[in-house]
Amino acid sequence: MHLRGTLTSLVDITSTLLLLNPDVTTAWNVRKELIQSGVLKAEKDLYLGKLALTKFPKSPETWIHRRWVLQQILRRLSAVDCDGKQQQGEAERAAVERSQQFSYHFAQLLHKELNVCSDAACSYPSNYNAWSHRIWVLQHMAKGNVKVFHDELSTTRQWVSMHVSDHSGFHYRQFLLQELIEEFSLTPAPSKNCSPLHQSMPRTCFLPSISVLANGEQSGIQTIDEDERELDLAKLFELFHQEMELCSDLIRSFPGHETLWSHRRHVFYLWHQWRWEHQLYFNCNGSTVLCNIGDTDQLKQGGQGSGDCGAGSMEVDGISLPDSRDSKRLKRGFRLSNPPSLSSECTFLSTILDRQCNPEQRHFGLAYKKWLESVIGKEL
């Protein structure tokens, strides 16, 4: 009885101390031991951390402890779900119901955690700790859930538009784009993970490697309907198009912000790398072509072209590509309006440099132009 009272006192004392100063590592460690011993519920520590972050939104110790608590909850959910799968008959059906309840609880947990990150980011400018935690949450609680990543892109769009100097927010969007590229470009293997976070998350809209499409080989990967492939490609193209349009609008509306130019550079490089790694090219009428090219030197030998679309060849970003009749085209050859390209970037830069008087805007524009010529131009 006396021991129980002592442990309860520890809970109260550490709660008060951490609300006054959440960076006391010892206090958080004491609460870790209380959680492991079953005296304290993990969910209560999440709530305490949420309260502490309202006054100290950048507290590194609070975010570290929060991740530890979430890991304990995820292990518990995973263990319960695994136990349920091993049952038979009526017991199995009851276990399935419990698993569904835990999946719902998990979805609620994810939603609340993202809200905590949003509140902390709004309370403290350039809150690197909050955005890093948000990335960790998606990596451990939403891996493979394309819908969550799409929703996050939509949710943070308005936020970054109102915080154009916050690099952390734009870095988060870069992370989202990179994750979506990986999810769209890989065909997921059947998951053996029994955690509810994998069961409750639909892995849809996946696209196998473009090399598989170009060579017509299966390589042990499940075949996806051709129409779905084209739809997935179009979705990924649209993501890049929207992000580049967002960059353009913000650069015009808020001249002289280096963060915006840095973000544009990263997004365009992501697009450039993904397109070339998967041998995706655009002909002059905007349709997508998959070129089966074994040696990239064959591209460079074409040199700089005039930009005209001949009957037997095509050019992409000023590069003469092999005869389009030797290339493999998607089933319908879908169109993407104004796909990002070196020429489109040069056109955008011309409008900025010709019309802007802001010296910082001009400086960043010239730096971006130099980067295009030295990095992208050489790779072409």
C-alpha cells in the first residue's frame, strides 16, 4: 500500500515538474519506468506531452519521449492483433472484432498525433522538432498508406503558403513526394506483418517498375491492369505538376524568399531523376513514351536539337532521342499538360528575371539558373 502511494506521488511530482520544465530527462525516464511497470498508462503520457508542448512546442525531450510512448502503444496493438490471428472458430471472430477496434483506435491515434504536430508547428516558427516528429509518425504509423500521404500534401499546402520562410514545412512536403514516388514505383509484396497499422491501410495505386513495363517482363511481380498503370502514372505526374505550380505561384507572390527557390530545386530534381531512372520521355504533342534505352550515351550523342518534331525523331529538353517507332508507348499514350522540363524552367526564369526588380529575387533566380545549367544540363 505504501509502495503504491509512493508510485502515485511520483506520477504527480513528475507531471508538475515536466509542465514547468519539459526538458528534464530524468523525469521522463521515471515515467518510462512507471509505464513499463503498469502503474501509468501510455495514453496519459501522450496527453501530458501534449500539454507541455502547448507552452514549450520545441522541447526536444518531450518529442523524444513521445516517440518512445508511441512505440509502446504500437507494440501492444501489434501483439494483440497477432494473438487474434492465431485463434479459431468463435474465438477467431471475437479476435477479429477486437482487431477492428484496435485498428480504429490506431487511426484515431494517428489523427491526434498529426494534430499535435500541426499545433506545435503553428506555435513556434521553423519548429524542426515538430516536423521531424511528423515525418517519424508517417514512417512508423502510415507506411504504405498512399491516401494518408496524399491527404498530408493537401493539408500542408495552405500551411506552407502562409509560412513561406519555414524550410521545415517545405522539407516535409519533399519527404511526402519522395515517399509517394517510392510507393507508386514499387509493387508491394504481400505483407506478413500482423500489425493493425498494415491491415487498416489500403495499399492501392501502386505501379511496378517502369523497366518492367518497357521490357514487357513480369519478373515475378503481380501484373497490374494497363489502365491502372496509366492512371497511376497520371496521378504521379499531376503531383509534380501541382507542386511546381505551387512553387511558381509562391515565388511570384512572395519574391526574395530563398526557401521557395530551394524547394523548387528539390522538386524539379526529384522529377528529373525519377523520369530518367524510369526512362520516361515526352514527345512534342505531350504524350508519354517509354523508351527502352540500354546506354544513356546514345542520348548524349544526339547533341542539342532545334526543338522541331520530325517524323522520325523526337527531342526532350533539347536532346535528340532514338526513333520513337523503336520506343514503347503506353496503351493510350495519355497526355500531361505542360510537364516540367528544362525548357519550361528556363521560360519561368525569364519571366522572373525580366519583370522582377527585387534584388534578392534576382539573386536567387540567377543562382537557380546556374544550378540548372551546371547540374541538370550536364546530366542531359
